Amino acid sequence: MVNEFKVITLCGSTRFKNAFLEAQKRLTLEGNIVVSVGLFGHSGDEEVWKPGIKDMLDRMHLSKIDMADEIYVINLDGYIGESTKQEIAYAEAHGKTVKYLEKPCDPMMETSRNLMA
């Protein structure tokens, strides 16, 4: 929390750029501080694929999770890729609440802390 505002970090495949933007807007209007990705590599931000950049962005995203009270997983059509699975595991290992755009299809992704928003 920062003052009275919960901090939420968005996680998910960058192919879902529009869903990220919609979630960011909705969660912000609900009174949350929303931390998102800086680039959408799977939606045209080619800089992501330059040497060293993706690794740096992945490490930075874990720092964004560290700053958050919870993460919100953009799992459009139930899709959760390997990077997002790692972010979920990281968040859970650090005691963060995990919420999803859609109910996870994979039973391994459902724990007592994993809630629908």
C-alpha cells in the first residue's frame, strides 16, 4: 500500500496489449496504483529483442512485483505462458496475492491465494 492505494503489478503475455491497457484503466479507476510492462515485445516493440534487453526487462519486472501488494494476471483465453508462470511462482514465493483476468484453466495455477478479481 502507498497511502490508501493498493499497488498492483500486471503480468501476462505482451501479445495481449489491449487487455493490459483495459485492465490498467479499470484497476486505476478502482483506486489502485497500477504498474505495468514498459514494452510490448509480442505486439510490435522490436527493441525488446535486442541483445540483453529482454533479460533486463524480465529482471525489472520481478522488481515491479517486489513493489506490489498483488499481481493481476492477464490470461486472455486462459493463456499463461512460461514467463508468466515464473512470475506467478515468484509472486507467491514472496507472499503476494495473485488475481486473474480469467479463471485459470490449469489446476496447478490454482492455490488458496489465487483469486478471481
